[in-house]
Amino acid sequence: MEQERSKIIELFQAGKNPSEIFNLLKFPNSRRKFITRTIERYEVTGGITDKPRSGRPRSVTTQRLKKVVRQRIRRNPRRSMSKMAKELRVSRRSIGRVVKNDLHMRSFKRKRVHHITTLVKAKRASRSKGLLKRHAIHGLNSFLFSDEKLFTIEEATNPQNDRIISSSISSIPEELRYVSRIQKPLSVMVWARISSIGRTPLIFVPAGVKIDTRTYRELILEPVIQDLSKTMFSGKPFVFQQDGAPAHTSNATQAWLRSNNPDFIQKEEWPPYSPDLNPMDYSIWSILETRACLKSHTNIDSLKKSLCREWERIPQEILRAAVEAFPKRLKAVIERKGGYIE
């Protein structure tokens, strides 16, 4: 750590600011404050050594403990810190301090993702390059992103963050303590489109209707696409995005779009298995679900009203921020050669 502090001060004396030092040393984000505090200490004291501290010195987090913890994590990074604390006969808190403060690590949650083959990775990377060039030509304001999602009448919940503060579990009302689930809840398929400058009204697919090429054209494309250039985009052409669903990529759909909106992302241009590139998927749907399904609904009509109300209440700044992340994500896919970016 002393060597790191010395390097920070050396760069600071050479005229580098904290952000430049962070980039040069390639520290993890968790160590940004370490750079700032080191510089502040140097400016106040003229040195980098620790100040004399009051209180009881460390007695558990010894160099030996740090070494043992580092070795165990290296052998098995999925090792539980609670089990490690029990095995080493120290507190869970002490292990946490060693991992965070001494080893500069933290725990990350593993994610479930689509399996991506080498061929798919190559397509994701190459097509992302093409979309990035297209973005540079047309500008972000000309892109219209579309997607569909199935909503149910059940309450939306996040098992990782949905918590209740209470003195005891028995004092929590039953309706708050539990999130009930039923088999085959009532649901509705919803279609939406957004751009950095606006949004279209939600479209609800009637119950029992299968989205094939004809239905997609009559229910989704014809009522919206032909008027958008005159309304949202003020007579200017726009780039229409859709994913690789069969109804979207059929020859008839592609032919209709070529005739009615020539500047669309064709089926050979959109990266496969890429919900991480659609603002609706990586941002907006979850925001809408959290707002509209804060509580369970008794019927579909109640769900639809809530969805429409909350859809209009989402600030345009949020939609714009989600769309502005699109080119950054394209660059991330290219940097990872088509691999996962989340």
C-alpha cells in the first residue's frame, strides 16, 4: 500500500489530477477514494504515512489472516465469507474487513444469461460495429427502439432488495411479509416504442391472439410506423429497431418495412441474442413494471390502467438516458468481442 501511495503522489507532483491518476494506475472503482484521500493527506501533512491513531490496535486481522484469506479465495472465489469466518474462528465482520479493506475485493452476484456460442459472439461484435457506424451517421435522435413484454397481475418484487424494516418478523403485517404467487396468473402482452425525443402509446395485444406476420403488421406496424415520421420525427426519416422474433424477420414483414420505412434495421443487421442492446430490455421495462405492479391487481383492466398511467409518468429524461447508453453498450460488445457486457 505504501508503494501505491508513493506512486500516486509521484503522479500528483507531475501535474496529474485524481481522475488521470485513476486511469493510469488502472485501479478498481472501489479505490477512487483511496487516491483522493492519499492526495488530501499529502497536501495537509506533506507525507503519506498514517497518522497516529487512538483506540485499540488490530488484533485479529493479522498478516497471516490476510494471507490465508487471499489463498482461500484464489482457490475458490465462490467461497462463502460466513463459512470462511467459521473455519478460521474469527467474526464475519473481520473477514469482511480483510476482503474489502486489505484485499480490495468485494462480492459479486453471478448472473444467468443466454448461452452464446463463438459464432454468435462474432455476429454480435461485427453487427455492433455496423450499428455504431450507423449511429454516427444518423445521430441518436433518429433511432426508434421497440420491444414487447408480458405483464401479469401479480406484484413485482426483487428478492435481493425487497426488504422491510421492523423490530421483529412477527410484527410485520402478513400482507407485507409475503409476496403471493399463483399458477398461470392473468397476463397481457404489451408493445412499446421509445426514442430520445418521445414515446408511442402502449399497445395491448388482445387475449388469445398469436403474433404472426399478419397480426404484427396490422396491430403493431400499420397503426404507428406510418404516422411517426410526421409526428415524433417532424417529417424526418428515422431508424426503426426490432428484435429477431419470427414475426419481425419474416420476408413479408421485411418487405413491408422496406416499402413504408426504408431506413430500418434489417434482420441481418441486429445482433442476435442481444437484449443487452435494447433500451427497452436493459432499462425501461423494469422501471415500468416496478411502478405499475407495485401492488397486485385484481383483473387485467386494472393492470392496463396502471401500465398506461405509469408509462406516461416516466420522465423523458429517463428514456433519453436509456437511449444514450446504446452506443456505449455497442462499444462494450465490440471490446468484449461479442461477449457478455452485464
